[in-house]
Amino acid sequence: MRRCYQWLYSKNGLGLVAAADEGDVQCKELLRKLNTHINTIEFWQLNDRFDRAHYEVEQLKVWFNPIMSKEH
């Protein structure tokens, strides 16, 4: 999650947000998917289902960085 947030607030992430704000459909969809992942993780954490939250974090890692996930 930390890497995801760091990227989102980096120059690249801010560029993506700006492009989505300007109407880029692909950027909007990417941000929607990212937001869905984050909300799902937070939901499971708030409901004391840390096993499920951990699973969702692992899924986010795979989705967010597929090359890195294949190496590990």
C-alpha cells in the first residue's frame, strides 16, 4: 500500500490524476480501479478481517506491479 500511495503522489501519479481531470478515459479508469482496491482493503480492515485485507493487498501488488510480482 505504501508503494502505491508513494507512486500516486509522485510526479507520475500526479500526472495521471491531472490527465484524468482533463478527461482522459484510460486515466480515469485506472484511478477508479486503484480507488476500488484501496476502498476494499480499508473495508476489510475496518471489519476486523485482516486476513482478507492482506489478501487484497497482495492482489493490489500483483495488479499494480505485475513484473515485480512475477519475480517473487
